Amino acid sequence: MRRPEKYTPVPVRETGVDIINIKGIEDIGYAQQDSILLNALVPEENTHCRQGLYFQDGQRRVDYVLTYHIKKQSSSRRHSSRLTDNAFTRSLRRGRVPPPKGDPEVGAQEHSLHYHEDDKRFCRDEFESSLMEMGLELEKDEHTKTPGVGFVKIHAPWHVLCREAEFMKLKMPTKKVYEVKQGSNLVEKINTFITKLTEPLHPNVEENRIQNVKHLSYPFSREKQHFLLANGVYMAAYPLHDLLYEEWASYSVFYKYQPVGLIRKYFGEKIGLYFAWLGVYTQMLIPASLVGVIVFLYGCATVDDDIPSMEICDKRNNITMCPLCDRACSYWKLITACGTARASHLFDNPATVFFSIFMALWAAMFMEHWKRRQMRLNYIWDLTGFEDEEDHPRAEYEFRVMQKALKKEHKAQKVCKLRNSPKENLVTASICAPQIGVTFAIVFGVIVYRISTTSALYMSSNPTTRSNVRLTVKTTAAIINLVVILILDEVYGAVARWLTILEVPKTDKSFEERLIFKTFILKFVNAFTPIIYIAFFRGRLVGRPGSYLYVFESYRMEECAHGGCLMELCIQLSITMLGKQLIQNNLFEIGIPKLKKLIRYIKSKRRAFQEEEQDKKLQRYETDHFLEPFAGLTPEYMEMIIQFGFVTLFVASFPLAPLFALLNNIIEIRLDAKKFVVELRRPIAARAKDIGIWYNILRGISKVAVIINAFVISFTSDFIPRLVYQYMYSPDGSMHGFVNHTLSYFNVSDFQEGKDPLEPTDLEYKVEICRYKDYREPPWSPTPYEISKEFWTVLAVKLAFVIVFQNVVMLMSDVVDWIIPDIPKDISVQIHKEKILMVELFMKEEQGKMQTLESKDSCNNHSPVPRPRSFPNSHTND
């Protein structure tokens, strides 16, 4: 293979400058230390990836790659294009003049090319010329093992790195060093002990060693320039992978901390902060999981002592219940709900209230802990004085403005109002509303499915089928909801992106925030609508025997089991949460990138190559070309935000949610790491000092979780009815008689015509009075079947509990927020110390300059006056 065309001659290695060994250059994001990454390479790539990481001279590193489409050409044409001085390109740069008539080959080629291909080539020539004028060094390679794809390799020399560091105001370490103190002697001893204790959990990289000294850093002072890349001129643009694998992306190190500092150097601060946040979130799930398991075990240990469950399971209580559906269902014994009542106690017990309060405080502590961790990372990464760069207009926005300006029917002032176009906002609202309506319609469809399936199963002649109707319907309905949620998640994600593109936001930041907002709203509604229905609506829109509410005048609204809807809420929540984590977050993340990579591999037509060509190793820049382009951190954050909602919003009904989230995240961290270093192209490093809008979303969910858990405890569980009975209606202050107290009476002669059971003698005796769960007057009362005073008493206590719980827990959360400072004390001390040292450093420098000037002035003042020189015969005689 011949050497590809060089845009610049191969220079001799710059003497006296070793980029790898100069402290602080790795922070720019262009160069990584080979010594640090040596143990992080994938084993099978150690022998061949280095060649693809450097220019042909083996010295200049490939910092960035541009790829573009090339047409199939004959071998003679390839040869001439590689050896000529590219006069045709120069003519294009001067004004796109036609090719010389004496060159029929070039003329034939130009005749065969489409205009848009010619235009793209012209744009590439101009753009690459601009890159070289900026000092970048380019090397083109069109003769690779990847047909139809050309590569432009870009190297940033030392002087360009320094200039860009100045543009970006990067804080670079100075020669001045100072001691970093962790606090008092006791704090230092505790930190040293913890460090030694957790040493096996730290990755085996240099950065995790304790540093007792720190270099004083100071930022450069210019503004960063902004450059745009024309759309469609290049196929892709990406930096090369220099893989960070064994100490991070391998599943064998799942128990270790992440090398966050190395991740930041490799991917930039924005991605580094995401993985740091994910690590903090996962660590904070450990205490929440332990407490949740303890609460669950408490329910298991006390289930045999739960008096209401014992009363339901007592065979001596001959309580006959009213039918659960019209005609097909018959009367049934309360004892058949024994299993459901015992299972409900596992999640509906006094410890649930404590766990809800604990999780509200946990969320507040998590937010505070992350703010402190984020501030510490800002200090370590020299971002304390970093301000967001000017957000430049997006290329799509500028193109849209140009289109608007070219249309005669549009006025100039309308172009300026493009961002807030009422028409586009109206289109967005008109599309988002039906999407949410689709979610509600599907939930309603599942309700109809449960009602109709319940009636059908009760008509079965199989006793086993009839005895397991509730469990069968609950489980299958939850699975249907899960499948629908997974499908709509993908649809809503695409719809949100399409709507955001339709709005044409002016800046990248505005685009990202609008996309996040739409995606979050649609996916949140999609995931939690079925859960909200079960928690707050199911069983409350039923009516009573003899006066039930119907859907389509045929299907009776469904009721909760006698143990309450909390058990059904737990089933729906667990299936949705586990299903999303196993299928969507893991299988999709593994399978979809591999499938897309396979499709690109097939499209490259490499199957047509001979076996010996297939056996050859691809260059690093060719291998990265087949990887999936990086699409941003929104999907990664979104799945964790939805999980955070499962962990906090309905935790009163599912105390094991933090445990399942913890187990998922242990895998998720390594899965995301492997995806970033193996399945995705290496993203362009982006600077950031926080996680942006995601923090506000997390904080909002934490606040809403307090309110939702208050309503779940009050209206979904039996905590308040039990409390009211024990302290207001119980004869002896115990829970004996609670079940009978919550059941109302119904005279079977009051059934509506055609609604009574077809087989009323299934219990082998005639039923005259049946019971149903509600607070209503008995049929012999002057006001039969009216709501009783016990109902209003319980309702008042429920509302009071919501108000008290919400205000007390939020007050406690605010106290936690106030007590824990946002900035760790040692960090604030070090930042203050840096400012003092920086002033002292500048003062010493100024004093040194003044002393130098004074010494020069002193030398000039004390130097002897030169005497005039005398020359022979130069005097005159008088």
C-alpha cells in the first residue's frame, strides 16, 4: 500500500518539547499519558492499535479524524490523484474554474460527478485549508480497508495546544506547590484509616494515590473561538479511542470505585461528572437498600402476629362476601383472601411509614452529598473559576434563519422571532397532548382487559383457574403495561427529538434543555400513569352492591383485593421497574449498538473482500468508524432519573426498590463504561462544572415524592383506618374486630335485575346478607347504604396525616439541607489558601521585576563618564 497523500511535510520531532511529560497538558484533552493508559488497553488490541493512533511517521499522534464518502475510481485515477500537486483543488479555491481542456481525464471525471458531490469536495478543501492555516497538521488516507470512505487525520502540535489552552482559559499548574491538609489531626487519622480499609476497592491507577501537595493553578485569559462544520460535507468527525478498559469497563472490577479522574481526562468533564454522579447515586443506594431489606424482613417476622390477617385467615369467622363481578361470579368466603392479606402485610405495616420518612431524608442527603462531591471535583479538576462558554448559534438555526431571510414573503423582524415562534410552540403542544392522551387510552384499555378477563376466568369450569383469577389478571396486566411502556418509551424519545428539531432552538444548550424537558414529561407520564391509577383511583370509583359503576354499560369497575390496593401497586411497580432495568436499560443498551454496528459493517461491503484482506487488522481510525456515534448523555441520565422516581415516589409500597436499583446500577456502571469505550465513538471532550438541568429535575422529584408517599400511606394502605379503629372504635384498644368494622352489609334482595349471581348456591347454603368493604349504613338503617360517619372520620384523619406528614418531612429535609454545607470545609479552606498564594506569587514576581529595574538603574547611575579620546596631530597650535 502506498503512503497516503500528506497535506504537510513530515517535520522532525520538535526538540526540547515532550508533550507527554509536561505537567498539565493531559488536562487539555488532546493528549493522554501512555503510562497511565498502558494497563487500560483491551488485551487483543495492544499489538496493533498504536499504529492507527499515529501518523505514518509514528511520532505525531492522531488527535481527531474526519471521514467522508468517496466514489469508486479506477486504479489509474487513484494513482494520478495521489501523485499530482492537486492543481485542480487550488483552482477550486480560487473560484471554481473549469478544469484545463488538455486534461481529458480530469474533464471526464468532472463531467461524471454530481453537482452536490463537487460542492462537498469544494467545502472540504476550503475547510481543510482553514485547519492548516490554524496550525493543525493533516494527513489524508483514501486507500484503506474500508471501501468508499476517506479519512483525514488531524494532529494538533504543541503550539496549537498552548494556544487553545489560552483560548479555553484552562487552569494550568504553576511551579508553586502547597500542602493540602484534610483538616484536624483526628480527621486526618480517620481519613487515613478509611483509605487503608478501602484500598482494595480503588482502581489500580496512579491518580488514586493520596496527594499531600497540589500545584497552584491559574487560568489563561482569552476567549475560545467558535467553528462550525458544514452538514453533509463529512460523514463523521471523532477523536480516536485509546481504550480505558481493564480498570473501569471490565465486569471483573464491579466492586471497585471508578477512576473518575481518568474518565475526565479521557472523555472530558461533562461525561466525567455523569459517571461521578452515577457512582455517588449508587453508593447512596447502599444504606437505602439495607433499611428497605430490614423493613421487608420486619414484615416477614410480624406477619404471624398481625391481627387483621389472623382474623381473615380464621376459619371460625364465617364471613360471606358479595360477588366480585356480575352474573358469572358467586358469593365467596373471606378466608379465601388469606394469602393476599398475609402478603399485603409484608409491605403494609407500621415500618412502612418510617421507611417513607427515611427515604425522604435520604433523598435530601443524597442531593447534599452530590453537591459536596461536585464541589470537590471542581476543585480537583481546577474548575472553581470556570464559567460556561458563550453558547453560539447552532448550524441548523443559522441555516433556518438563512432560509427565512431568502423568502420574500417573510419580513426581517419575523426572522428575529424564530426561537419563540407561536406557531411552532402550538405545533409542539398539539403533538405532545395527543401523545399523553395515547398513554391514558392504553391505561384505560388495560383496565377493560382486567375487567373482561376477570369475568371470563370466573366463568371457567376449572376450580384452579377460578381460585387464581386475581393473581393471573394482576400479573398479565402488569406485563402488558410493561410491554406498552417499553414500546412507547422508544416512540416518545423519537417524538421528543423530532419536536425539538422542529422548534429549531438557537443554541445547543437551549436544544438540550428543551429535548430533556419533552423527553422527561413524555417518559415520566408513560412509566407512572398505570402506577398512579392503581395507587389513587382503582377501587374508589366502584360504587356499591346494587348500584355499581359500569364502563360501556357492561363492564363493572374493578375493586381492590380485601388487603387493599397496596399489594397490587407493589406488583405493578416491581414488574415495571425490573422489566425496564433488565430489558430496556441492559439488553437494549447491549443489543442495539451491536446491531447498528453490524449493519454498518455489512453496508461497508467488506464481505466482497478476499480472505487475506479480511484477516488484516484495521487501523484504529477505521475501527472507530464502524462504532455508533455518540448521541449525548440524555438517554443515560433519563433512565437513571426514571429509576430514581421508582425508588422515591412509591417507595411506601415497595421497600425493596432501592435494593433492585442498587443491583442494577452495579451492572449499569460497567455496562455504560464498556459502551463508551467499545461500542461508541469517542465523544468530543466537553467542559462542565455541574450536571445542569438534571439536578433541578432530581430535586423536583424528591419534593413530589414526599407528597405522593403521604397520599399512598393515607389512601392506598390501611395504616390510617387501622390507626383510627385502634384509638377511636376498638373496645379494648387492640386491633381485634378491625376486619368486621371495615365491612358493610348488603341485602341480596336489593340486587339490580340481571346483576345477581347465576349460581347463588355455590356455598351450599342460601345467602341473604353479604359483606363488602366500605363504610356504609346497613340495609336496616333509616338511611340504608348511605356513607357512614366512620367514613368521614377516617377521611378527615387521612387528610390531616397528609398535611402533617408533608410539612414535617419537608421541614426535616430543609434542616438537613441547612445543616450540611454545600462546600466541604477543607475545600473552602484550600480555595481561600490558593487565592492568598496566588496574590503572594504575583507580588513576589512584581517585586522581583522592580528589584531588577532598580539594579539596572543603579548600575547606570554609578557607571564612569567616558573621557574623550585624543588622536595624534589632532590639536592645533596657537
